[in-house]
Amino acid sequence: MGFHILFLYVILMPFISFGNSAQESQNFTSNRNDLKALTGFSNCLESAILDWNSSNSPDYCNWSGVTCDALPGSVTRVVRLELGNRRLGGKICESLAGLDQLRVLNLSQNFLSDFVPDKLFHLQNLEVIDLSNNYFEGSINAAICTSLSQHLSIDGNDLSGSIPESIFHLQNLSVLYLQDNKLSGPLNKRVGNLSNLVELDISNNGFSGILPDIFGSLTRLEVFSAESNKFTGQLPATLVNSPSLQMLIMNNNSLSGSINLNCSMMKNLTSLGLGSNQFHGPIGSLSNCLRLEAIDLARNHLHCGIPVDFKNLQSLTQLSLSNASLHNLSATLEVLSHCRNLSTLVLTLNFCKEEMPQGQNLDFSNLKVFVLADSQIKGSIPKWLSGCKMLQMLDLSWNHLSGSIPSWFGKFNNLYYWDLSNNSFTGNIPQSLNMVLSLQYRNFSLEGKLSAFPFYTSGNMKGMKNKYKKVSSFRPSIILSYNKLQGPIWPGFGNLKGLHVMDLKHNSLSGPIPLQLSEMTMLEILDLSHNKL
């Protein structure tokens, strides 16, 4: 099958330092081949590069994007051509291959089209090629695979078919990025020939079938990402016993079986993404994966509780277990409270109709994101939540929570998104909410790393339309709709000049609508409908 390309991005890392440029040389001598190659390239463009003019400026080493170097024998040659993001149109002419000392070629983020000349990939000194974000078409020339030895990135195209056989000859390849294309079929076992691979990303393609058990030969592999494909079956034995692996991302496939990582071997694992598969419980022991920082096991069929040994994961900062058929909320929170560095906790669509634990000994002092929505949880807002001084996002929507909203919510100075909608809260809206610092300023700056797990906007989680990859994508919001709140809308809410969304619909609020709300200068959505105002 053909392996077609719309744009190509090939880069060697780390970049090479070339020493002093010959641009400062007062003894510039034009090289006929280099000048011919540059002018020929320019002639194939649809518009001229402003300062490229051999008549007015014969020293092409001073042209924009051109870097020369004095080679052995005091011969000055072009070694870098960097014209990224210049809005260049047209095509690349074969004359560019005359730059036979070229080491770096960057023509990325332009409007170049047509085919990439084969001769360009025969340049023996070429170390960095970046032709990404253009409109090139055709197939990848096999010669590209004979000269590259470290980094091959052709992600983000419209490539189809299977991985070219020529890639499997790159014995020294350390990074292979093929993500965000339309590649399909089984993953070729010959990937195991790439014994020096450190990073392999094939995510967001159409690969299918069972993952080949080839990871035993990839002894240097640190990152393997294959999310959003069609892989089936169990995780290969050599994959779940890989001592070098640091990131394993397999979300959104059709993998099944149990989660059986051998953490006695996988001691370097820091990120584990197995969400949106068909794994079933119980969750295997992860207690020896002591470096784990992020775990996503959401949208599986675990039907279990959290293992007690999760409390040993002291490096854990992000945990998503939504829609995993978990039970025993009280025990889950008790175990996770021992993970002192936990900052993101997503437990949505679990613990159906259980009671919100009110225990006073739960400590989540570093928690920034807490999402426990659409679970029909009963009870009231627990006092231990007041100790989460770092909270930035709180979502307890679509539950059966009741009682009043505590006044200590006003002390959450970093909380800029909270959703308590679709519950049975009563009483007044706490007047203290107008004191929240994060909502008083238009450009409030939040510090610290937020989760990269996907989040959803307000509403029934089963019918969500808006999905965000990070919390900072959310607009500062107070969402208290569909409750039983009474009393006034406080004039002091006018202080919330950084608030974008205020949704109070379907309550029993009464009294006048304060004129001071006009001072909420960043407000985009204000919904006060279905009240008694």
C-alpha cells in the first residue's frame, strides 16, 4: 500500500552547534554551486524573498535564513537554510540539492506544494530536515531512510497504508513519531528491529489487531503511545515487563483482560494511560511502580474498589478513574488521602447512590481538581473539603447532595470553576463567594501544573458535548443551577470582575436583580431564569 505524505517533518536532536558563522568573515568568496542552488530555489517560489538579490547583495551568506560556515580548507559553504513560517508558496526545485554541504533545512509552516525532489534526500551531510505544515504530496522517498539515524517525525499528516519497510532498517533510530495520520493494519513485528528506539508514538491512527510481543528487544524504549487506535487483546508480556518504559499510553482502544503490570520490573514508569478500553478488574498491584505520577484507568469495567496499596504511590499527582464501575467511595478516599502529592482526582460516574463520607481525617491539602459528578451521591458537602485550600476546579454536579452551601467556600482563593448544579442544595447562596480572589481579577494567574486528562463542561455527563484537555480551558464559572436555593442575589457579586459564567437558573431565588451585576465586566453568560426574582 502507498505511504503518502502531505507534509514531512524529519529532525535530528539535539541540534548541532556549528561554531562561528562565516557571515562575519570579511573574506567572503562566492561558491558557484551554492549561489546557483539558492537562486534556482528562489525562482521556483511564487513570491520573492525580500533580501534575496544577488545583484544588490552578492554575499548570500547575509541573506535572511542563510547560514554559512568555513569548512576545512577555508571554503565557505551554506550549511543551514531556515525559512520557516515565511508564507512561501510554490514548489521546491531540484536545484536546491546543489547545497551539498547543507546540514539543516527548515521550510516548515509555509504554503509549498507539489512533490519533494528525490535528490534532496541524497545530500550526505543533511542532519535536520523540517518540511512540516506545507502541502507536499506523493510518497516518502526511500533514500530518506538511508541517511537519518536519530529522529524521524512525520506526524500530523494524512498518511495512509502501513509503515514503510524502509523504516525498519533504521537501526540507530531513537525517535519515531507517526501519530495523527490514517495508517492502518496490524503493527509490523519488525518494529522490534529498531533496538535503539527511545520514543515510539503511533497514536491517533487506525492500527488494529493484537499488539505484537516485540518489546523485549526494545530495551531502551521509554515512551510508547498508541492511543486512539483499534488494538484488541491483552497487553503483551514483554510490554508489561519493560524495565525501561516511563510512559505507556494506550487509551481509547479495545484492549481487554486484566491490568497486570509487573511493577517489580517497571520501576521507571511515571505515566500510565489505559482509559477507554475493555479491561476488567480488579486493578493489579501498582505499589512497586513508585514513580507513577499520572494514572488514567477511566472508562473500563473494573467493578472493584481501589487497592489499599495505592497509598504507597507518593509520587502520584493525577488520577482519573471515571466510569470504571468502582464502589466504596469512603474507602477510596481514605486510601487516596495518603497520596500526599495528589493534585487531580476524577471519580465521575462511580459509587452509585453511595453516601458522601463526612470523616474529618481526610487530608487532600494539595488537591487542585476534584471531580465527582453524575454518581447520585447522597449526603452533604463534607467539612474535610474545606482543607483543600489549593482547589481550582470543583465539580459535584448531577448528584443527590443536599443541605446548604458552606460559607467557607469563600476562602477558596484559587477556585475559579465550580459546578454544584443538579443537586438539592437549599438555603442562601453564601455571601462570602464575592470574596474569592480568583474571580475578582480579570487576569488572575494560577500557579502549578494542571491535569492533561480530558474534562467535560456542565450538564449530564452521559450527553456531554464540550470536552477540554486541560482545566485551564474552562472559563471562570459559578454553576448552581437546578437546586433549591432561596434568598437574594447579593450585590457584592459585582466584585467578581473575572467571572465569565454565572448560572443560577431553576432555583427559588427572590428579590431584585442587583444593579451591581453590571460591574462584572468579563461576564459572558448570566442565566437567572426560572426563579422568583
